[in-house]
Amino acid sequence: MEQTSIFYQSEGLASVEVIEVERETTVAALLEILVNKHRWSSEVVLFAEDIDEALDAALLVREIETTSGTKVHAHRCRKIDVAVTFNGTTLPYEYAPSATIARIKRHVAIEGFHLSEEAAAEHVLQIKGSTTQPAPGTHLGALVHHPQCRIAFDLVPKVRVQGAYETIG
Amino acid sequence: MAPDERALLGDLEKGLFRLGVAEQNWRLERVQWPKVHIALRARDCRWFSLRFDCTNYPVWAPTACLWDFERDACLVVELWPKSRGGRVAAVFNPGWKDGSALYLPCDRETMPGHDAWLTTMPALVWRPADGIVQYLEIVHELLTSHDYAQPAVPTP
């Protein structure tokens, strides 16, 4: 049977993990494999990356494959409340745990704070009260632990690397 | 195999590096320890090779320079990524250490003397737990940013 790589993120996992499964594996069977591997709660459900609804358990892995890597997210939260602050204004949103930081940043910056595409690209989400700026491919759920299905960010400019130029004239 | 080489090869097997390969953000070209060649794809689909020195990885940050994989030599400045006046020029700066290191807080050769970066740009300071993917993500973000412009002369 032909195998494929599934890249997955979840609450409690430090980074992206990868597992090889047969393409004919059902989503239900994939979830069972992951739950057993990581000893997750049975409340966990699977989402495809940047898709709002949980995956249908009857689907086959080959039916959710993408050419740029099949990416899923496992989480107990079905939705996550997101608050983003920019220039003193805070806007509330709701996303699936599988929403990428890149998608959220772009959506909030352009639709919420009316930045241009180019200006939005020069900003980044930073977890409120920290200096942590999750990578664009990070799934929202990787930053949130059930039952606290919420998180807050600041939308901040990307920094230009500068300083100590006296050493190079 | 020395611990640093084993650690680097282990990180290349992890999901985050493999995902970047699957998304064609980067690709491994060659490991010739302690040198590691990885190419990154820019906004215009052009690939730029970096030659990393990963001595004592991941305790020490790597250091990297632009590399001409065909000539097996430093990439000539005319073929370096260009900037539209923003963040790219600061990092791809041929005047910094004669082009032998990128001007980034996560670069081993660049960080010394820049202690202020620990507070002004902590997100870009080397994190051993994240490993080489941290460096790759920072460079890939620059190469796919609106500030990136193609090199002054076309690739031969």
C-alpha cells in the first residue's frame, strides 16, 4: 500500500510532527493512531490546515492530500477566540485550531485594521505579554491549551536588523 | 559521528524541516561536515544557496553565507538578493564581514558585539531548541517579502 506523510500539530506538541500512513487510511484511523501515540484525550478532533470545520472521520487520507504536504491539526477546542490589538484598538475573532498564524495575521491586518497587502506583510503577530512571534506556519491550536480556548496577540511591525554598525563603518 | 553532526542530522529529519522541503521553501543540497548547504526559494522562485558552518551545533548558532553551489565558492555580490529599501538589504550586506555571514542575530559570527539585540529583537536571537529551522524561516521570510528584489544580473 502506498504511504504518504502527514504533518501535524497539536496542543502540547513543541513543533510540527510527521507520520507516515497508508493513503487509504481513514481520518478516524489516523486520529486513533495519533491518540494512541501521544496518549491524547478522546475529546481530540482533527482539522485540515486552515479549514474551519473538523474533518469527516470517514474521509480517506488520500482525499485530504495536498501537493505541498498534507497538514492537519489535533485539538480539543473546536474554536478558539482570538483578540488582536493594533494601535490601541482590539478586535475579536474566532478561528479553528488549524488556522495558521499567516492566515490570521493577513485576515486581521487587512480586513480588521485595513492595512494594505504590502503593509500587512511587514507586520507580525506577537503573543500578548511576551516577545514570542510564532512562525507563519504555526497552527493557532499549538499555542492554546484546552479548556482555555482563547489567546491574545499584538500586531507589531517586523523589525529591521540594525545596530552596532560602527563596526562595519 | 560527533554529537553536533548527529544533532544537525536529527533536526533535518524532524517534521518542521521536512515540511519546509514539502512546501518547497528550502531543500538540502549537501552535508560536508561541518559545512551544510541548504537552498532557499525566493519570491520569484529563484533558489539561493546558503553554506552553513554548524560547528558545535546546536549549542553554538550556525553561521551562513550565500554560496554558489555550481562554482563551490562564495556567491558574487551581483547575484545576491536585492532590496527595495527595506529589511532585506540589512541582512544581505556584502560589507558585513566581507559577505561571509548574514547580518542576523541568529548568526554565530554576527551576534557578538550586539548584546542590545537580546532585548531589541529577541525573536531573532538563536534558539538551540528550534535549531536550524529558525535560521531558515527568518531567511525565507525575507526572500519572500515585498522588500525582496531579484539580483542585479540574471543567474547565468
